[in-house]
Amino acid sequence: MSSIISSSQTWKRPPVLLKSQRWRWIIISGSVVYLILAINSVEVDWFRVYEGLERGWRFIQGFLTPDFSSRWQDIQIGLIESLTMTLTSTVAGVLVSVPIGIGAARNLAPAPVYMFCRSIITLSRSFQEIIIAILLVAMFGFGPFAGFLTLTFASIGFLSKLLAEDIEDCDSAQIDAIRASGARWWQVVNYAVQPQVMPRLIGLSLYRLDINFRESSVIGIVGAGGVGATLNTAIDRYEYDSAGAILIIIIAIVLVVEYSSSYIRRWVQ
């Protein structure tokens, strides 16, 4: 009995990746040295940090005493643009993502279609929204149209990838049963795949709606329309009380979308 207790007290979990303790210490030491060198390579202007703290405190004061009236007309226009871009880009992204996601599922699409759709997803996921927004603003000019295209492009990569993975994880027994009955390809998709992935697709679409609204505030800084442009103008003019009002409105809308999407997902499931 005592031998069993002593052996259980001295048991150690075996290593997952590296069994050699020497190599583990070498990698850990190298990582620590690299982290120290990386931190030392960062140039810090402490005077600029001191000035930034003062401006940060002024911004916090403006956030605590928001001004909704001075720039309300500009805020209203920016919010309408952001909400319009968010809704339209999400709908367009879902409509385009569904066929691409089906084509990117290995268990439904032939190899050429699979590779083509996966290439589209990879291209869409390779660039961050702000980079696409800068490019599209240079092509189509300032305004919400560039923001709409940016958010739609980003939604395609996000939704298509997750939808394709959900389709590949579907219960193969249902798919095989529909195929065994002599159903065509689109009937397999409609009767075997669609019932399994539809609740997940609705949840992902609502989640992307939330993301698109937050991203619309970011891409507006580079001229792609939305409330982000109004926020950037307020900060440039040191109108921190107006900037605080804009941030409060953004937070409120995000909370409403979050709670609404949670309710809809529970209702669908």
C-alpha cells in the first residue's frame, strides 16, 4: 500500500513534444534571451510617453463627460453609414460565401473546384481589413462604398472557411443515405448538408455582423466611410468629449447586437 502511495506521489506527466530535458531547457533559454533582446530593441521615447499620459487622462475625462450634442449631426451620419455598410456587407458576404464554402468542402466538391474555392478563401484571409480598405479607397475614392467592398471581402474569407469546415464535419451517414437513394448533388446538399449546418451558419452570420460593425469603425479612419471617420476627426481636433460620446454609442450598439445574436442563436438551435 505504501509503495502505491509513494509511486503516485512521484509520478510526473510525460512531456508532450520534447522528451529530452536538455532540449527543453535550450528552447526555453533561447526564448527568454530572444524576448529580452526584442524588448531592448524597442525604442521608447519616455518624454513622449509622459505627454501621452497627459493626453490619455484628458481623453478619459472626455469619456466620462461625453458630449452628444456638439457633433450630433456628424455622428448620426457616420452611424447610419456604419450600420448600412454592416448590414449590406454581411448579407452580400453570406450570399457569396455559401457557394464558396460548399465548393471548399472536400466531401462535396471535386478537386479542381475545391482548390479554386480554397484559393479564394486564402486570398481573402491573407489581408487585414485596413489594408484592403486603403487599396479600395485609392481605387474608388472616399466613402462608404469602399467600406462596403472591404467588409464584404473580409466576410467571404471568414464565413467560407468556417462553413466549409462545418460541412466537412457533417455526419457522413446522412449524406451516404441520401446518395444511396439516388439523389442528385444539389439534393444531397439540400436534404443532408443544409439541415446540419444551417444553425451554425446563422450563428456565424450574426457573429460576422458584430465584427463588421466594429471593423466599420476602424476602416473609417482611412476614409472608407462610417463613424470611424467622425471619431478620427474628433480626436484630431482634441474634442475628446465628442470622441467619448462616439465610443459610448459604439459600445452600446455592439452590446445590443451581441445580446440579440445570442438570443437568435438559442432560438434557432
